[in-house]
Amino acid sequence: MAAVRRCIAAGVFLACMLVGGSGQAIGGAKSRPRPQRPTPKEPKVTPIDVTQPAANIDIQKMTGKWYLLNTASKCSYLMTHGTAVEPTVITLTYSPSATDTLSVSTKTRRDHQCWEVLQVYYLTQTPGRLTLKGPRPELNTEIVIGETDYTSYAVIYFQKQGKMTVKLYGRSVDNLSEPMLTKFERLADKQKFGLAYLVPFPTYSHCGDVDKDHVINCVPTC
């Protein structure tokens, strides 16, 4: 039963054609259709591809605790349950012995019970760009650290199957300044998220320690 609950919670936490032709030969005989080479497809450019990470990202300075303060998303669940979201906090851990990954712990509440989800973000060759691997490559989540000062706020972009989400994190729940929120709203608007798509998260009653029966291990993937 505990395993079933963990699977359900994981689900909650975690959306050429060839052109042929024929010609007429002398005497009216029909020639065989000549096979034509397929037209090369242009690489598909998605929103995350043109979203630039902050300059000279220092991944070690990103480690530690971050509180989720606001989310810009067109996720149907958030659109219908935005007023019922729970306080959420993530903890990032970077190990020099594993320079290609960033360990992520996410704690939130579901049905009055605290849960913890463990994941790994894989660093790419571009500083500030990371990947959360899915069961198949097309289910990967691409991540960009868009803006941060390391000490007070971070704006992080997530894209899965072409759908973008923008999240605002803070080192503290007490330092959500008006300029910070205005900056987040401006960045969200660039991704076509108006104010109607912004979901603020509670800044109180965050989960502390979570018992092992309510830890979902998504390493390497879920």
C-alpha cells in the first residue's frame, strides 16, 4: 500500500513526406517515377532553446535551500487547483566528486502529509543549462537558470514536451520584494504568461524531516 501511495504522489508531483512525380517519354510511354530526396527538416526551435541562462553561472553557489515563491504555468492542474497549492522547498546539493549532477530534494505536502522527492539534474556543457531525465529522451525536462543573485532569488525555467514553466525561488520566505516580483512577472510575460497564469505559493508551514515511507526516490528517474 505504501508503494502505491508513493506512485500516486509521484504522479501528482511530477504533460515528411516525399514528393513523387512522373514525366512523359517520347512516343507517349510513361517513365518510372524518379525517387526524390526528402527535404531536410529544419531543427525545431522550442522556447527553452532561445532562453539564455544567466552569465557565468556558478553551480556551487546555487546549492542549499530554496523556497518556491511563485510559478508561471498553463498546467491544467495549477489552473484549477492554484488556490490549494502547498508550501514547497527544494534543497540543491553539488558534489565535487560527481561534477555532472546536481542532487535535488523537493519537500511538499499532499493530503496533510509531508513528502520528499529525490531527483538529479544533469549538467550540460552550457553553464546554467541542466536536464532532468525522463523514462525516455522525449520525456526529459530541460532546465535553464535564467536569473539569480545566489543570495536572495532565482528564476528557473523548466520545459517538458515543449511546454514551459517558470518558477521564482527565494532563499527566504521573508524577502519577496516588490522589485523581485516585478522582475519575475516581466520574465514570465516574455514567455506569454500573463498575470492570470501566475500561481503564488504559501510562505509558511514548510515541511521539515520526512519519514522514509514518504520519500519518493526518482534517481535516476521516475
